[in-house]
Amino acid sequence: MKQQNTADRPQIPLLLSAVFLAYLAQMTLNPIIAPLAREVGLAEWQIGVTISAAAVMVVLSSQFWGRRSQSWGRKPVLMAALALAAITMSLFAVVAAAGMRAALTGGSLFALFLLLRGIGFGTAIAAVPPTAQAYIADVTSDEVQRVKGLAGVGAVQGIAMMAGAVLGGVLAGFGLLTPLIVVPVLLIVGFLLVAFGLRREPRHELVTNPVKVKASDPRVWPFLLAGFGMLTSLGCIQVIAGFIVQDRLMLDAKLTGLVTGGVLLAAGVGMVLAQTIIVPRSSWGPPKLLRVGALTALIGFLVLIPNAGAALLVFAIFLIGLGLGIGMPGYAAGPSLLMSREEQGSLAGLIGATNGLTFVVAPTLSTALYGFWPPAPVIVGAIVMTAVFVFVLLHPRFRNLASLQE
């Protein structure tokens, strides 16, 4: 009997640890991606296209991974994803090193960046959130616990953003190649954690034929649209954060990596504060979380538009992180509460695909707009966030969550 109880106990902390390591690896790259691009001779738009390619792969593969996490099991899916991520990022480090020595240049360098950081890593990372979200939906039953559980996924992503900003910035002080070497190590640690720690579900607990959920489902689309808008706004500034820091503060490449890490740390602090304190203690339902989050992030965008110095730059990024941290659990939990167990994997994949879709256009558009006029992408982000706030405030679907249960 004791063995049965142990076998039945959810492994949410271990699963969240794997999510943390995967996102820590991704976030460690963020502080150095802009100076790295300039160091190897790539244009801003080429980095934007690379990030967008990763987002395309997330869109294309998230629902596949979400359903497979129910039919194959979480352990095989996460092991495959983390192994693929470790391999592609190891090769990316080699390519970046060759680029910095001018052994690879121009179109060949860009193509390898696109293949490895874009297509390969994007496909791998797409598996992580749907697997975690479907698992939490499977082991929670009421609204409060579901929101708290999904906030936990967001919280570890926020902690990863915070830790990655620090780690990437500090490691950049030893040279831009140092973070690139550490990233595959983090992914390998995550792989080993899953391989030796996560239990496989018994065959009878797997869902042989997971139900596919459509984006047009009336239980789903309002939440997807709100989440899409919020993350599109984030995408308008995430990739250009390094350029904003370097150009507004007039820093060299090495110092830009360090300071960008500090700026992104502020966003991570905001997300963690929201998802570890505000969301669990407020007991707000999904609609209110979306409204409060959108308004908070909107204020952050408005503060970020003018070039008003380092302090307001950090404060603006903090508010954006805080707003996203409040809103995202509502976006994920809202439709999840209305789905059957057989639909949870597909829903989680659909949410992951929606998240990825926001980064298909936003990074390329934002880097192009930044080259035309630096405040432009921030203004676009503010406009989109305004539209989200008005939508979740006025649309009848958000006035009563129960009205979606049809």
C-alpha cells in the first residue's frame, strides 16, 4: 500500500525543475544575443528572423507534443526534447565561435544560426510547456488549484528569466562564448533529471487517442486571443531589449550583455512576484487576472516609450514583467477549467502554439521597426496591449467564466 501511494504521488516539483532548466538555458542567451549578432556581423533583422523561425517551429509542433505527452507519457517527450535542445545548442556554440573568428561569415553563418537556434531549438523547447501544463491540469480539479498550479509553471519561467539574466550577464563578462558553453550543460542536467527522476505513467493512465481541440472552440478562442495580444506586445520589445540598452546607454558589446542581464532581471522579478505572491494570494479568477495584468503591462509600455534614463527603463521592464506574470495564469487556466481530461494535452499544445505564433512576426517586425525608428516597436506594443485590455474588459465571455461552459 505504501508503494502504491508513492507511485501515485504527483511529481510536480520535479517536472517544474525540468521546465526551469530548459528555460534557464534559453534565458541565459537573451542578454548576449544582441551583442553576439553584432560581434559575428549579423544584422538586427537576421536575429529577428532566427527567433521568428524558432517561434514557427513552436507553432507547428506544440499540439503534436501536447497530445504525445498524453499518449506516449511525459518522460519520453521531455527526454526527447531536452536531448534535441542540448545537441542543437552545442552545435550553435561551435558555429558562434567560428563566426567570432571569421571562419564562418555571411549567408553560411546566418543559415546555421537559423537551423540550430531557430528550427532545432524551437522544435525542442516547444515540448516543455504543453507537457507541464497538461500534467498539472491532470492532477488538479478546482479553479483555485488549477490557477495556482499553472502559475507555478509561469513562476519557474519567471525565475528562469531572472536567473538567466543574471547568469548570462555575469558569464558575458568572461566573453560572449562562455554563456554559449554553459547552455548545453544546463540542458544535459535537465535531461538527466528527467531520465533518472521522473516516473513513467502506467499504461492504463495514458490517453490513447487524445482529443484535438480547435482554436475556434467557443470555450477557448477568447482566452487565446487575449494571450496572443499580451505576448505579441512582449515580443515587440524582448528581442530588441539589448539594442535599447546599448543605444540608449551608449555601451560597448561586453557591457551591453551585463546591463541587459540586469534589465531583464527586473522583468523576471516582476513575473516571480506576480506568480508566487499576487496570483496565489489574490484568488482572482482568470478574467480578473487578465484585466489587471493587461493594465499593469500597458503602464509599463507607456513608461518605456521615452528615453528617460536607466532607472525608468528598468522600472518599465519590471511593470511589463509584473503584468505578464499576473495575466498569463488566467490565460492558461481559463479554458483548461472547461476541458475534459482527454482534451487537456491538445489544449496545452494549442496554448503553446499560440505563444509561439506571437513570436513569428513580432521579433522580425520589431527589429525592422527599431532600425527605422527606435521608439516604434515600443509604441506598437503599447497599442496592442491597449486593445487587449479593452477586449478583456468589455467582452461578455470574460464577465462570467461559467457562461463559457456550453
